[in-house]
Amino acid sequence: MDSSNELAYLAGVFDGEGSFGIWSRGKDKKKGFRSSIEMTDEDVIMKFLVYFKVGTIMYIKQREEHHKPTYRWKIDLENAVNVIRKMLPYLSKRRQAKFHETVNKNESR
């Protein structure tokens, strides 16, 4: 898959399964922009790390007996903003608007 097709593919997966927003980085710490995607398909999650070359992947064990384990790719702060900006042209209009609203709100703090 060429680079632009892979970016479009990852953006499509993220559009359906990912999330972003402003989260606290811990007690008494400054809030910052964070993005993540979690799913049972480890190979798909690995594509995000390999393509963007930032973030961390966490293995999440079964939450309930009837659930499968999942994998989460997470990125914070400027790395997260930069990655979403790269995917932005391929994201739904709703996600694009939410991204701009969230980033503008965070920058005005």
C-alpha cells in the first residue's frame, strides 16, 4: 500500500474507532491533548505506530470474561495534534470540526 493510501486507511479506522480530546496527565498536572485508538486487532494498532513513528501501544487484558483482550495506541500533546492534522483531510466533517474546536479551546488556555 502506498503512503497516501495507508494514511487514508488509518484515518478511516481512526474515524470509526479512535478518540481525541483534552485529558489530565495526572493529579496536579497540566491538561493536554491526547489521542488514542483501542481494538482487538493488534496488527491494525501496530500500523499506527509503524506509520506515524510516535506513541505507545498498551496491551489491555480482558475486562470481563466474555470480552477479548485489546490493544491501545496512545499519543499525547504535540505528537497527537500533529498526527491528527495529517489524518484530517480523510476524517469525517464532524471529526474535523471537533478537532478544530478542541485544539482552539486548548490553545486559548
